[in-house]
Amino acid sequence: MPVFDFSGSDNKNKNIVTYETFQSSESTATAEKPIMILENTTRKWTHHSSGKFTNPIKRTAFEFDEVDGVQSADIMKIDARFVSLLKWLGENHINVRLSGENRPEGYAVYKIRETEFGGGSKLSANDGFLQFMIERLLASDAPSEEEKSEEEEEEEALGDDMKLTSMQSIIDFMHCAGRTLPDNIRLWARRNLAVARSSEVSPEERRHAQRALSMAMNIRWKSNYFEAIDPEEARRILDEELYGMEKVKQRIIETIIQINRTHTLPAYGLLLCGPAGTGKSQIAYAVARILRLPWTTLDMSSINDPEQLTGSSRVYSNAKPGIIMEAFSQAGESNLVFIINELDKANSGKGNGNPADVLLTLLDNLGFTDNYMECMIPTNGVYPIATANDKENISKPIMSRFAVIDIPDYTPDEKKEIFNKFVLPKVLKRIGLEGSECIILPDGVDAVIKKCDGVTGIRDIEQAAEHIVAHALYQIEVNHVQSVTFDGAMIEELLS
């Protein structure tokens, strides 16, 4: 049960208080199973009490509006599901009415209602939203009890920041952000804000302008300065994702380690070419971890028109941004790893050219312009990583923008090691069996590799492992055996 300590920064009024969170999955709050418990040793609180929460980040207390003035009571315990809600109520100074009962352990609160501004007892017209949130929280499961460090808590809080969607929130943000926004984004935002607030344009134009503003303002625009990477940590991450292939790992580290001297991204992205199932996508995700950047993916095999990437003009009522802009929006920041899967499978289905050619400006880091946004998006913080099975199907202009790394297929001996050390343990864990319940003898492993001979990658051996372990589970559950041992003959029969 974690305990949180929050200290006020004002030494004069410094008040260090603590509360405990408790795990609950109750769907109804009562005095016996409350939302929270407040301190009541110095004063008993009435059944219905009005006031407001102080910001729990600074001080974990509730301020009661009493006839003799404001009285404060420390929060002693909170249902872990309601911590964020109380923080929101406190930060926004929302007046509420508590319903509770004085008990030996404290004032047990089981209902919270929003009251009108001024602290009266009359309910606010906005109380419906608060009740909706409380009902949703009561219907949810208790959060994990895993403790987080202060740094992890802060990172999680940053990742859960509100989205700027209303016009007022967008205006407030633009006013506060000022010149911290890139110049072209700031000037573009002013023009779009004028459109969004204008009464001389159609409602459709205003809606498009507000949507574009919301997308752009919700992206964290960062400088293109990148911290140095640790080669040993980079190697450890690659080893987790890829067995063997020492030359491939070395080449990848050599390509990205130039960040340590220049503090900028390499001039060329990575193009990982190789047979299916050899771990190309896993390498891309590993590089994102090494660079400590968010990543987003684009599947070129599903793109048959360049407009899907560049977006459509706002002159159309159903206009929308392109997939590239949507990817920026989902990543939430301008510095990211852009993973382009199946680059060799881009098709030109409508006679409008090859969709892959749209990527040229993105790959050149000169900025990308989306037809819907009508704004150049800075791309000097984007690191592209593409995967492909056949580089012969990729145009030369696209190829020239990448450092090409060929990913070879695994040898039979490597597949054997991968099966024993990675694939089988992963499948056993996924299905819920212990290693002692499903034993595959060496000649059984040989039979699996032989069965998958001629098939590239390791997906087939993972599917074979799934079949074998599922069969063992069947024997244990239906025939009530303690364990199943597979030899070569049994494997050949099972997989035939």
C-alpha cells in the first residue's frame, strides 16, 4: 500500500501531510466502504459538508466551509481509483458537497456532488459530469499496486496531459506558449485561429480550422538536440530483440552512434531488408528504445493512393489529415522514430503515382506539408526506419535516402537455439504451462526445425511450438497426466 508525501514550497505555511491509497473494486460506495477517509479527531464533520479539495500535489486536505470560517482536514486514505479525480477537483478549485459519516477511523466519505460557485449547498448544473466520472470509476477495477518512482509518476502524469480541443483551451495555450512554438507553426496557428473565430466563413471552414489547430497544438514541438546514447545499453537492447546477427547489430550501432558527437540525428535513416519473420520490425522498435523516442508506424502495403498520406483539401466537407500527420498527432511530439513497414509493397492503384514517392520530403528532413493542415511540419527531429522484403521493388530515389542493412535469414543451428531459449519459454508462459509439464527432447527440436526447413524467419517454429504446447495442455487437462515429453517421432506425427 503506497504512501505519498507531498510538501508545500512555502516554508511559512509548510504542511507535510500524507495519505494512503487502498485497493478496492467495490461498485458502490458506502460509509463502510468509502471513497476516502478524512481526519476527524479535532472536529466532527456534519453529514453533508461543503468545501473544496486543496491541490493534492501540494497539500492533501479538504477545506470545509463552516459557519466559523474555513476549517481544514487532512485526507488519510483514498480509494486508489479516485486519486486522479481528486487531483483534478483540487487543481480546478471545484466546490463540492461531501456526504459522509463520522466513524472511529475518521470521516468516511461515500458521495461527492458538485455545488454552485460560492460554496452553497445547491447543486451545480455541471454535476452530471462529476457523477458520470464517479460512476465510471466505481465500475472500474482497482489499479495495479506496483509502486512507481517519483520520476515514473511524473512521466506518467506528463503522458496523460489533457488534449487541447476547445477553442478556449487552444487560445489559452497559444497565448502561454508564445515563441516557444516554431515560428512557422506560430504564424500558421494565428491565421487558423482567425478562421476558426470568424463569422464570415462557413461553419465547415471553422470546424476544419479548429480541428487542425487542435492537432498542431497537441504536438510537443521540440528542438533537434539529441542526448548521447550508451553503446553498451544499445547492444543490450538489440540482444533482447535479436538473436545472433552480430554484424547487423554492429552496423546499426555504428549508424546511430554519431549522435554522440553531433547531437543530431544521422543524415540517413535505416532500411532493413530481409526475409519475412527475421525480426526487422523488432529491430526498429529496439532502435526507438535506444534513442529514447516515441515511435509511430506506417504500413505501406495498405496505401494505394498518395492522398492517403498527404491528406485532402479542406474544400471537401469530409476532408481529413493524411496518415503521416495522424501519426505525428498520435506520437504527440515532433521528435520521433517513424517506422515505415513494407516499403516495397507500396502500390499505385488510382493512377496518381507511387505513394512511396510522397515520403521523399519526409526522408530529406526538409519538412512535410499536409494538404489538410496547409502547414509545413518540421521533420528534422524524425528518424525514419523502413522495412522491406525485396529492395528491388523500391525506387532508387527512395533507396538513396537510407542506409541499407541486409538482414539474413537464420541458419538451422540458430533456429534451434532460438526455439530452445526464446520461442518455447515464451509460448509456455503464454499458455500457462511450466517447463516441467512440456518437455521436448533434442531429437524433437530437430524434428521441429526439419519440419520448418525452407521457410524463412522464425514464425513457423513459433506456430509449431504453439501446437506442441497446446497438445501437451490437452493431455494434462483431459487425460490427467503430470507432464508430456515429446521425442522426434511424436513431433513428426503431431506436425504432419
